[in-house]
Amino acid sequence: MKFYQAKFDSYNFMFTAFGETKAKAIKTLKLGLIQHSRDYGIDRDWWKDYENDIYAIEVGFNGCYRDNEAILGQL
């Protein structure tokens, strides 16, 4: 089974979200960043300047990844 993992690294935190599609994973991550803003009482859009650093990769259960790519030859 495949799904998507979205990632964003800020200066202080590493954020990760998952979704059935790339778009859903990224949307979920952005919603999490908004909630993070509420939790820490900071500007809701603090991450917008770094939005291009958000990315998503396709992953699967029981898979091992090196630098966001599956290691081939797994059993």
C-alpha cells in the first residue's frame, strides 16, 4: 500500500504529515503548521516564506528509504 509523506524542516522543528495523495499530505501539513502557530502564539503565516521547502514523497509500508528514495532489493 502506497501513501504520501509531506515534510518541512524549520529552524526549530521537523514537521511531517501523511495523506492518501500528495496534495492531501501537503494540505494536512499546512493545517498542522497553522495549529502549531496557535499552540505557540505566533503569526499564523510564519511558514509562508518557506512554503517552497515543503515537499512530499510517495512511501509504502515496510519500506526503507535513504535520502527519500526506496532502497532497492528489499525482501
